[in-house]
Amino acid sequence: MSASTEMGRALLIAEYSVLIEDIATHVYVCTSHFESLDMPICIKNRHNQMKDTFSIFLENEPNCVVAGDFNFDNIEEKTINISQFGFEDIVKDIPWTMPKTPEFVQWQPDKICMPVLNDEQKL
């Protein structure tokens, strides 16, 4: 991942080649533990990581999935970091993955994102 991080975070990409109707197709499965904390520099780094992930590494790549700890749980960051790049979080029925602790409320930092595809792009 080219975006700098304060925490040394990176994007791991696995590339698979599968046959679909006798045509070799590449599928990318990616994961990261994106930059943590709500300090302005960390929020900026997290946005840059996701921008690189969704608009550079996976730009125009319909056969991919990105799963990991995105370290946010609000609509504003979801729009800025995921939706604007043509991806969506497909986990919709799980209200939280991190339970309430004495320090934090329960929240949903874990996401599984896939590109929003039109019918022609679908496998």
C-alpha cells in the first residue's frame, strides 16, 4: 500500500485465477487493518489508505472483495471512504462486531466491501 501510516498498516492482496465458462478470470481478495484512532492525522491516513485501495489498486476491478477492520462506524466516513469509490459494505444485518467495554460503546468497524456492479460487469 502506498499511503503512509503512523501504524505501519498495509494491504494484503491475494490474486486467484479461476475458470468461468472456460475463460480465465482473476479474482482479488484483500484485507487490511486500516489506521486506527480518531486523531486528525490517523483519520487522514485511513482515508488515504482506502483511497489507494479502492481507487488505485482496485479501480475498475469488478472481481474483488476487501475485508477487514476499517476502524470507523459512521455514515460520513463510509461515504467518504467506501461509497464514493463505487464500493459498498455488504454486511448489513450485523449491528456490531465489537462489544461494549468500559471505554467504548459497541460498534461495527469490521466491513466486507465489494464493488457496485451493473449487469454487464457481473460474472
